[in-house]
Amino acid sequence: IQFAPLLRETPDLTGLADCHLVIEAIVENADVKKALYEKLEPLLPEDAVLASNTSTIPITKLAAGLARPERFAGIHFFNPVRRMKLVEVIRGEKTSDETVATAVTFAKRLGKMPIVVADGPGFLVNRLLFPYMNEALALLSEGIPIRHIDKAAVKFGMPLGPIELYDMVGIDTALYAGATMYEAFPSRALFSPILPALKKAGRLGHKSGKGFFSYDNKKRKATPDPEIEPLLETYRKSQKSYSPDELQARLFLPMLLEATRVLQENKVRNVRDVDLGLIFGLGFPPFKGGLLFWADTLGASALVEMLKPWEHLGERFQPTPLLRQMAADGARFYDDSTTGA
């Protein structure tokens, strides 16, 4: 409300000609975004910063074709923007230090908590969210009921389960974002036909009143919908049963392994940025201290053992070189001598 007097509408792009920071937040499609930039960039002052609110598409890919790629960055807000404090500031290959500083300062002026992330599909938070969400679909295909999957996640401490989160994000949006992640990480991403089937049926989640759940338009309370069962049955490959602890392992161990890859690739400054990003951008339970802090409470050796029953499922459950080395050395993530935390 305090910023309402600063808002103004414009019927076309020329109304942005005097802006020194412009954030694009249109559909999650690289070609559509780049077509907009082609029209928008020539209208802006030469020192203007153009940014994208993309949640998954690499900034360097979006900057291709720009006349001033050094003035382009990612400024990624999280939904609901009013409540979520985290902002990812993404540095592309040609993004200048000045542009990064401008983006960080802008986020702080809004009262947000910015973290700077190196470029790459999904950046930090959505890259770690993807294996968690993807595994939930895999569990559905194994015959695990929606309520069991979501209940296991909530019992772990998440604000809502991954299936309900699909509905909140939007099935169509999840499909757009997922396409980027499937392309980037094909060896550990499982394509599921469930989301395309939901989209075809017009079940887009909150926005359409039905997704995996049905919703009252006013309260948006998730209500189990028996109409979804025939659709899920079509794509069910088996009928398995897991304990709550096993379901939690299936959901959170792939997320943890992806975090070790992010650290190996130097996508963030330190382990604290990973934990802060997941707590403030995803709602990872604060009482666990963050994903990596939680991992330290278990220990790297114990985590390697926890992965063994699931390693047959492929790379997404196989210990990474970093985790194996930590187990061998008895190291922790929050250990300055080994992680640079």
C-alpha cells in the first residue's frame, strides 16, 4: 500500500522509456520473453537495467541478442510476493557487477532479502525444488495416494505438500518450468505424463478451481476430488506402499543431492545461502535449520546409508562425489575448512 502512489499504468511499451529498472514478468517461455526484449531494449535509457523474473530459464540464454547484455540480470521474486522475503539476483555470463549491485539494492529497498546466484537452469531454489516435486509425481505413478505424499511432507515440516503446491503454482506454469529442467538434467529428471493430462483436462489448480484437488473460489481450500482418481489410474505403473519415513526419504534426499551439486558448481557463495534460500523462498522448515543444517544433524555417512535402498532408481538417488568425500572425511556442510561456509 505504501508504494501505491508510485504505481502507474501504461498502454504500451513507450511508457517505459524513462525507466531505469524494468523487470519483465511474462509467461515462462524463452522465445516470448526474447521477442519482448527486442522491442523493449531500444526504448530504454542506455544505463537502464533490464531484468527478468524468470523462475528457471538461464539468464545468459535470455540475454542472447541483447545490445547491452551487461545491463541484464535475473530478479526472481517468490509467490506470494507480499509474504515471501527472498529474491534471487541472478548473474548471467555478461552481467556487470554494477547491474548486480543495482538489483541487490533494489531488492533491499523493497524490504526483501536478496541472495546472488550464478546462472543456470532453475538458479538455486527452483533447481532444488524440482527434484522434490518430480519425485512426488514418481510416487503417484507407483500408486502412492496423494494424501500420503502430502502428509509426509507436512509432517517433515513443509507448509504444504508437493501435490498441493503444484496446484498453487499452476499446472501450466509447472509444465513450462519443468520443460527447462528436463532439458537441463535429463539423467535425473523423470518425465511424468500426469501434468500434461491435467492441463489437457483443464485442471490447472487454483486458477481454474480444480487441479489435483478441487477448490472453493473464495477460500482456495484444497478438497480431495474423486474425479482425479481415474486420471491417476491411467498413469499408475505399480501399486507400492511406503512408510512416512520412506516417503520423506524419497522426497528430500534428491533435493539434498542437488544441493551438493550446486555447491560443487559454485552456484552460491556458501552453504548458508542454500539454507536461507530454501527457508525464505520455499518454506523449508526453519526449525530444522535449513536443508544442509538438517543434513549435518544426520551426518554424511548416515545419508550415504539412507540412499542405498533407493540407488537402484538411478542417478537422482546416487551419492555425489562431494557427499562421498564428506562421508569418508567425517566432514560437515557447516565446516569452514571443507565448504567455505
